[in-house]
Amino acid sequence: MKVVVAYSGGLDTSVIVKWVKEHYQAEVIGFCADVGQEEELNGVEAKAITTGASKCYVEDLTEEFARDFIFPMMQANAIYEGSYLLGTSIARPLIGKRLIEIARQEGADAICHGATGKGNDQVRFELTAYAFEPDIKIIAPWREWSFKGRMDLIEYARQHDIPVTSTAEKPYSMDRNLLHISFEGGILEDPWNEFPEDITVMTAPLSKATDTPEDVIIAFDKGVPYQVNGEKLSPAALMRKLNALGKLHAVGRVDIVENRFVGMKSRGIYETPGGTILHLAHRALESITMDREVMHLRDSFIPRYADMVYNGFWYAPEREMLQAAITASQQYVTGEVRVKLFKGACHVSGRRSPYSLYDENIASFEGDHAYNQKDAEGFIRLNALRLRVLAKSKQRRY
């Protein structure tokens, strides 16, 4: 039997390589998708082989991730439950797609992931896998083995000389990519516990943010960012640039209790510096370039679209249909936005576009050349007609 394991080098997947090899008497091939984990990938291939994998693919998918996943989602202004910019969620369909491609390439009998039976990632990975390979066998060790939690995994790793960084003192789970890093589990399982400020990766602690505000100008073409402060950048490079700027000013850290797809509530800390800046800048540009009714219709899609991404339906036809509408809405979202970063906040301070619908002559309080204020009286009376009829009906009733 040959199994391709979605491998990260962390506690769970390090144990999984050994466990799958022994439990299934299988040849294990690792696949580690580089979606922006940075130094976390150092030595990951050698570690997988040392742990028992016959080989391990480590592939740089950062450009594809930013271009084909992050940016289309940002065009939709997708936010889950008002706070979560979907950093972990949006990486899963790309990883799952490539996992299936490698399984086909290797002639593997099954794929395997390290998502727990309580979480969302099991759904995301498996929905993606079935969308590409409807009869694929999927191994999910957390739904099979007898380990009860990460303390058991730490002990198993110790017994089998598997090097891991998790400890009993810091057992929380971390997931990092080009868009964000998440912290879950451990001390976070009590939602009253404050997460230590100094445990930061992609944002500086707020108390250590620079004392000098900084202006950043982002240029967009049809809703897609392509330039920062006059420098044209590739999608992945642009994300790294905004992440670095956001980190300096402690932008993008949130503490959330969210509703998982499987039904439970979960508390997490998310750092999304570049994504936070992009989201606010994109909305600001839309405010001057999008027709009101188009914007309101598109905004009505946001909760449903965000649910699709969060729940793992990236490759579902309904998401693709919505994406087509969202892409059409971005036709004139072209221009520049200036934001000011300071002490954990991102403030929009300017926006301009060759397609701006903002007309200073109409909006101005000075003069009535382009707008006759007397016209408002008839407008109001027509809109009030049904309210006036209702009021008269109520008067007759009483």
C-alpha cells in the first residue's frame, strides 16, 4: 500500500508518518506545501524521511496561493462571522488539490491528513479530494487511533525519538501561511485566558509597535493589488511586503471565538497583517468605483461566500458561480488607496481612481449647479407614500 501524507513537520503529522507506516504496513510519501510558512519548513524533507517517509515533496506554491486563492477571496471581501479573514481556510483547497495530483503521479492507494475529528480542516481537505478524485481512499488518523490528545502524541514522539517542538507547557496548535498564523488549543481553550502578548509571529506585540505612523499606498487593477508604494510586486511578494509593514505596526491580530462547521465553538488567535491592510484598502477603493446597487448586491454574497470558504466548498459550483459575479463586479475597481498604519490600526486616508463615481460637484455643499435640492421633496414624498397610507389606516383603526 502506498499513502501520500499531507506533511507539515509539526507534532501531529510527524507522529502520523510513523503511525501510518506501522499501522497500514504502507510506504509513506510526504507532501509539504510551501504556502508561506517561512522558517518552519527548514529541514522538513529530511525530517519526514528520518521519521519514516520514503520521500517527501516540498513545493513552493506561494505565488499560486496568493494569485488564485487569496486575491479572489479578497475581491469578495470575505470575512467569516465578522472577524476572521479565513487565513487557514483558504489554504486548504490548494493543498488538497496538489495532494491529489501527487497521489495520481505516485500511483498511491490513499491520501492522509492530520486534521482532527473535531475540526474544520478534515472537511476542507476531504471535500477538495472528492471534488477531484471521487473514489479516493482517505486516511484520517485522528478518527482512527487511540490517542486522546496532543499530550499523548508528545509522549509517543518521545518514545519513538521523533523530534517535535510542541511541549506540555506550550501544547497549542499553530498554522502559518502567507496570509496569517493561527494559535489554537492549550491555554486558549479557556476563553477567559488572555493569550500572552509576547507570543507573536506575524505581528509585533502592541506594546512594542513603532511610535511613528507610516503611510502606505496600494495600487489595484480590477480589484487585484499589484503595487505597494510605487513598487510593482508579484502576488506573493506583495503579501510579504504588506506582512512586513503590518508587523512593524502590530496590525492584524484578533482574538475570536468562532463557530466551527462541525458544530462546536472554538477560540483562536489570528495574526493577519497584510490581509487586514488589503481588506481595508480594497473596500475603500470600491467605495468610489462601485455602483451602489452592485455593491449592495455583492455585499449580500459575503456571508454565504465566507461560509463556503470556511466550510471547504471552494471547488463547489455555487462558489464558482458567485466568484464569476464577484469578478464582474471588480471591472472598474482600479486605482490607489493610501492607508496609515499606527499602533495596531490601519486607517484609510485617501483613495483615487480614473473610474471614480465620486463627483465633487454633486457632493459639495457649495452651489446647486449639478443637484437641485428642491427635487428631494418629491423623492421623499414618493418614498413616504406607503408609510403615509399605513399611518392613515392605523388612525382609522383606533
